[in-house]
Amino acid sequence: MDISEGTEYWLNINSEAEAKGKVMTGDWEKTTKQHLEILKKLDIKPTDIVLDYGCGVGRLLVPIRENCKQIIGADISDKILSYAIKEVDGKTLFLSLKDETGKGLPLEYFDKAYSIIVLQHIEKHKAIRTLIRINNSLKIGGWMLIQFPNLNELREMYTLYMKNKYSFGSLEPRMEFYTRTELRYIFDMLKMNYTIEQIGTDYIVTAKKTKNIIPRDFFVGGHTWK
Ligand SMILES: C[S@@+](CC[C@H](N)C(=O)[O-])C[C@H]1O[C@@H](n2cnc3c(N)ncnc32)[C@H](O)[C@@H]1O
């Protein structure tokens, strides 16, 4: 797999405790409650097919699947997924991703898609591709909800991170922070109907799919994306 600096962090896991420690560094119960509250915005229905992009060990997928028809948890780390697999029931599937941009997601399959604490760990130019693939995996009229850490709220943490970036060693996760302007730029470019809401130190973007997007149609800095 062709991976960016920082992605190794998710692939090198030796125990369930390590997997759980990496997917959630804060208070598990409290944060899960907060995230489930945010996910109510997606209005998941019993008829919905749902994507959890970067599902980790299934922290959110397990409660969310109670309310939908089918759920697919996709993740780049087979090791992490191996600790989620035991949570399988008849309507849950797991998809082991072979690249960082969501290659392998089915096309026009999902009614709803969400991604929590994931996009921040993907290099920005790859994250845009990932969003395109999530968009294309939705049915027309389907909705995505994506969480991004807010650069302005976390400026101090970001500055510290940048200062230490090269002394962290190879097994630190990549961290990317966004401004509202950047998010507007991205979602305008994707031609999605979206809203951006600030909740705590995060931006929550909810966006409705209007059409499929062909990545090579995107021009950034005069270069065609391949
Ligand atoms: C901080 S954990 C969050 C897991 C889960 N979303 C949750 O909230 O409990 C980040 C997850 O994203 C996965 N991940 C990291 N980069 C990814 C990528 N490019 N594509 C898909 N999954 C990725 C990691 O393997 C890990 O399971």
C-alpha cells in the first residue's frame, strides 16, 4: 500500500488495548455520547444504508446500526478492524481499504455516510479525494456528515504540533486542521449543498450529494488531478 507519513500509526497495532487507545484518546463514554448526538443530524432511518468511513473498532458503528438497514464500516487498518469484527451481526459489513482515499467504496450505494476523527489524519490533498469518493459512494440526494478539527480553535495545539512534527518519530498520526474558508473552498468545489457548523473545537459539515464527481476534473494550482 502506498501510504503517507503518519498512516503507519494505524497499521502497527499489537493488541486490542492499543487499538482502542489509538482510536479514542479522550473519555470514551462522554465523547461517544457527544458524537452520537452530532450524528443525529444525519437523521438515520431504519431504511438507510450507512457508511462509517474510518470506523475504527466500531465505537460509533455499533450504536448507529441499531437504527439502520445496513451499515458498512470501512477502515485502512486491518489490525484495527480485526478488533471490530467480533461486533458483526447480520446487517454489518466491514471493508478493508487498500488506499488512503477510499478506493474500493461501492458507487451510489449509501443513503448516509459519516466520518468522525478520521479526515484530520489524512493529508489534505488526499482528503479531498477521499471526500470525492465518499460523495460518489452516496446515492444522489444522500447525505454525508464529516467532522474536521477547527484550526482557529486549536491554533495553539497546531503550532505546538508543527514545532514538534519532525521530532515525533515515525509512529505519530498525521494531524490536519481546517479553517472555515478552506472547508467552504472544498465543498464549493465539490458542488455539494452543505452547511458548516462549529461545535466545540470542531467543524461539522453536513452535505447533500447532488452528482457524481470525477476526480480528474479537478484543477488545483493549474494541475489536473490524476
Ligand atoms: C481516531 S480513529 C477514529 C475511529 C472511529 N471513527 C471512531 O470515531 O471511533 C481514526 C480511524 O481512521 C482510520 N484511518 C486513518 N486514515 C484513514 C484513511 N485514509 N482511510 C480510512 N481510514 C483511515 C484509522 O485506522 C482509525 O481506525
